[in-house]
Amino acid sequence: MSSKAAVLFRVTAVAEALSWAGLLAGMFAKYVLEAGEGGVPVLGMVHGVVFAAYVLVTLAVARPLRWTLKTTVIALLASIPPLFTWAFEKWALRSGKLDGPQRLTYGGTALFSARSAEPAGV
């Protein structure tokens, strides 16, 4: 379950960051370049939906990944500044926070498969 939880979190975190970037680009075009509404209403709605999904996914995966309250709160706070969810996701991957209970069994970032004890040439 934890590898599926990790993948779900990673996809949602990157999607949230990209939706933030799209909304910021749309707002730049609207307010700075004065290019009209553009896609701001649509991008705003998309970002709102992805933001809500990120919060729900973060709360849902915290237990399977065995995150502490501190890690969970930091993940939730990362959704506020633009692009911080992507930075949090990269940090969580490097620090083993996305490994869940398997981190002890497989020794680190073994998210997707167990290491085989069988020699490679057999």
C-alpha cells in the first residue's frame, strides 16, 4: 500500500505545483500584460480542485507512509506558497519519507519493488 500511496502523493504534489504555475502565468498575462481574462477563471478552478485533492491525499497517505504529525503539517503548509509542494515532494523522496514501513526492510528509497536475493546471472 505504501508504494501506491507514495506514487499518489507524488503525482498530486507535482500536479498542485504545476496548477499553481499555470495560474500564476495566467494572472501575469491578465494583470501585467493586460491581455484580458485569458484562462484565469479556468486555471483558478483547476488549481482549486487540485489544491483540495492535494490536501485530501496528504491526509490520506500520512498514515500508510507513517509520517509524523510534523511531517504531515509541513506537507500541508507546503501547499500554500507557489511550487512548494514540488519541493516538499523532492525532499520527502530524498529523505525516505515516501518509503513508508518498507524503508527498514529495503534500506531506503525502495518504493516500487523488493530487492531480489537471487544473483543477477542466474
